Amino acid sequence: MQKTEQKRVRREAALRHVPVQARASFTLEAIIDAASEILQTQGVDAVTTRKVAARAGVSVGAVYQYFPDKEAILMQISERIMDEASIDASPELFRLNRQSLDELLQALFQRTVRTEMRLLGLGKDFYRRYARQMQFGRAQGLGRGEVSSAQLVANMEQLLRVHAEEVGEADGELAAFMLVRGMRMLLATLVEERPELLESPSLVPMLVRISRAMTDARLEEGEREASGQDGEVAARP
């Protein structure tokens, strides 16, 4: 999805009216729940404002009071899943900040895979159209709501600073960018082309290794040194 399209979808996903009273909040929740039920049972194309209103037991006008169209409703479902995952992950992220970087990355990716599977469970078409552009890091406690890619990169960079002793890459900003944007694209491609591999027990450890290669140049230096030593040994008569 192009940047202009992403901005359009995000703009449409914004609520027209933020409920204050309990009754209004109940109506909004009923609308989102109704859309989720239709999505799960009939697919993304079956979600229409008229069907959502009927399932929620409200008027079509009540739906339009909160959402400009069905695209905004579906985007809101995706947004809420990500925010729920972020809220749930925050305590663990805070605790793991004091552990090793490998332990932290493993927990982040385990949560990432679970969230990807939850989003995919709403249908491949839904995932492609309303979840693919989500940022890595958002569902892992690094940000929620209308958080930008730049903010997530800055949050990831700060997280890497906390583990400075384990991060050998001098360009922390680049490492953070590659983690936030690069891993998002990698996972999105995996979900779209080989979703069954999400269940592989090798996936999380592999993602951790890729991430560590991005964040610690010393690993490559150690491999070169080891390779040089082996070559010297092999060259001896």
C-alpha cells in the first residue's frame, strides 16, 4: 500500500465522534462487535454499514455518527487488536527491559506472532487490506493509538540504548529503523505468502537471530576472526 493510501485509510479510520457518555460508548462497542461478527462469519466484503447497523440493533445513521464508511469500521477493528496487544504487552516489556536483549527480543517476537495470527484469523483479505501496514513494535508495547513510524523507531532506539552493552552496532538509529520497518515487511510477506509457517517453532528463534545481526556488528567481526583462524590452521603443513 502506498504512503498516500495509508494516510487515507488512517484518516478514515479516525472516529467522527468520540463517545463520552456510557450509552454512547455502548453503542460504539456494539457497532464494532457487530462488524467483527460479520467479518468472522461472512468475510470482509460482507461488512456493510447497513448489515452492521442491523446486527448491532442501531440505525444506519448511528453508524455514520461514528464512522464515515465501512472501511473506517474495519480499520478500527485492526487498530483495536493492535492496541489491546500493546496494553497487554506493556508490563512484560517493562520487566524484560532489565533482562538480556535476547530474552526481550524473544518475548517481542512471540507476541508479534500471536498478534499476526489473530489478525490473520479475520481473513487473508482483511489482513492484506487493513493490517499489513501496521508497524512492528506497536503491538509489543512500544506505542498505541495514532503512533507514527518515526515515533516507533525512536522508541525502539531508546530500548536499544537500555541494552547498550549488548548492542555493538554504532548506528542505533539505523538498527532501530531496520527492526521496526524491516521486520514488519518480513512478517507481512510471510503471512501473505506462507501463513502456515507462523506455527513453526523455528520462527521466533530465527527472527531473534536476524534482529541480533542487525543490532550487533561484533557478531560478524567474531565470525570473520574465527574464519581467519580456521584458515590459518588449514594452511599449516
